[in-house]
Amino acid sequence: MVLTIKNMVCDRCIMVVRQQLEHLDLTVHKISLGVVEIAPEPDDAQVAEIASSLKILGFELIDTGKDKIIARIKNIVIGLIHHSEAEELNINFSQVLSDQLNRDYTWLSRLFSENQEITLEKFIIQQKIEKVKELLQYGELTLTEIAYRLGYSSTSHLSSQFKAVTGNSVTAYKTSVEKDRKPIDKI
């Protein structure tokens, strides 16, 4: 059985979900952000137990088709932006999402917007800005290197998006004492 799980956004989430399912005597055949293949096939009572045990840990089982697609969209975007090993994120998100989900991007974007109170484009931008904040906080890369790594055409493009999303300039953020980063599953 394949389970779709909301709020799985990092490798630690994968580890915690795996441990929880194994604790419930289920075999995890395959696990990735938001998707777990388990055996044996659980009955309704076991599914309720799985849902309850995951909810305590901040996760949620998703059972409707639309919610599963939205969760997959989020996991793909988060995976590409926050967990990619690529040196440069110069990709076409609409093409990647269409290819991986075998759906028309216009349909995916409309579904996302109708159900999330934010457009898919703004979600992608917010995720990228959170990654920018993380990289700025580490202080290991210049703004030019960050812009390149996240696929921005220039530092001025990155800076203008940063200000539009956060209300602060990159410089103001770097010099502020309190860094207001958001958990990526809360965007």
C-alpha cells in the first residue's frame, strides 16, 4: 500500500516516519518525501492507528486525490530547492512538475491555487527566499553565489524578490539580530 503523508519535508522526517511505521510492525519498502510504500496491507483500524501515530509527530495522512497531488507538488518543489545536490537550480519548475506528475502545468497550477490560498509561482518563490535566508545565515556564500545557485538571473532580481516577500532588503536581513526564518512545511 502507498501512503501519502503531509509535512514530510526533510531527511529527518523520512527517518521519523520510517521508525514510526516500523514500530507499528509495518515493513517500509520505499520511502521518499511525502510518499511511503508499506506492507502488509493495513485494514481500516490499522490505517486509523497509523494516522493517529503520525499526527502526534506533526504528520498527516492524505487520502483525497487532489490533496495527494498538492502534497506531491509541494514535495517536488521543496526537494528541488532545499535538498538538491545540484550546484545550480536553473530549472523550469513548470516543466519538471508536468513531467513528474504527468499533468498539464496549467491544471496543476490552478488546482494548487484553488486549494492553497497562494499561487504555485508564489509558493516556489517563497521556498526559494527561505533557502536564501538559510544560505545568508550560514554566511559561506556571497549574494552572487546564492543567486547563481538558486537560478536567479542576477543579484538584483534576487534582491527585489527578497524585498517583495520579506519586506526587508538583503542587507537589512543580514545585519538584523533576529533572523525570521519559517519552517519550510509552514509556507
